[in-house]
Amino acid sequence: MIVRSAKFVKSCTDRAAADEFAPQVCVAGRSNCGKSTLLNLLMGAKLCKTSATPGRTRLINVFEVNADSPFYFIDLPGYGFNSAQRSIGDEWSVSIDEYFKNGKNIAQVLCLMDIRREPSDLDKTLINYLRDLCLPFTVILTKADKLKRSQLYNSRIKIAASLGLARDDLIVTSALDKTGRDDVLERLGGILASDR
């Protein structure tokens, strides 16, 4: 798939406000795992604000891609960080739970994880939750440029095993050298073509 255009559409405080956009590819993951950076990479434009500070994205942000035959990236707030308790917060739980359970236009969920770290309990909970809801997902491993080539292979295998997935079910990415960008877009192209 080729990205011909991309633009920010709106920020939403709840799932219902995002329902009008279809089809949706939503991006979920722990705070500071690289969601905004990946979206900028895929869209070929710096439309998402990035920060080294966890918990920056607090709203559901909508981006339109390819205006002539659009789909929408939905940037969800990161989980696993709350300034008060540094855990998955009630506000996040309620809004995202509603989004996944009631959102009718979700074509794919991109589950982002930092390739340098083993999946946390929250990462595993998200994957199992999507499985229970029968929502299609792809695991995207970010920040590949932080590891040596030999480490990338081993990390990918360990993370796949921890999640109960095959190694090839995970796409390795790096915004620094654009590793994995074409692989992600190719997968989304196939998914969206069959969804229309």
C-alpha cells in the first residue's frame, strides 16, 4: 500500500465520537513504546507529537490516510502509566474497553511493544483481550535500532513465544532507518482491501 496523503482529523474524548470513521486501524500499546513515532513513520509526516515523557497521548486521536479511498489511524492513549499510580488507570480502562467492545469499524489493531523488553502482564492482557473479542491484531516491535542484529533475532523469538505467536506474526520496525515500514503497510493494504 502506498500512502498518498495523511492528515490529522480530530481528537475524541470517547469512543462514540470516533465511530463515524471507517475503516479503522488502531494503535495500542504501553506508554512510551513508540506509538506516535510509528504513526509518523507510516504516514510519512510528523503529524503526531512525540515525547520522552510517558502518558502524553490522553485522547483518542484520528488521522485520515489516502483521502481518495480513506482509512483512519486511531491513536489510543498508552496504558501502563498514570501519574498518580503508574498502573493502568480506571479512566483508560473504561474508555478503551468501550472502544474495543463497541467499536464497529475496527479493521485491525496494531499492538506495539518495545523489542528491548519482554512483554509485560499488561501487554499479555491486551493480546488476550483482543483474542477474546475476536478482534484482528498484529504485533509491531518498535525501536529495533536500539539492538544489534543478533539481539533482534533472539528478542523476536522470545517475545513471540511469550505471546503464543509465531515469529513471523511479529513485524520489527525502526523509525530511524524505516525498517518494517513497507511490511506494515503491505499487511494493512491486504487487510483493508478485503475489508472494503
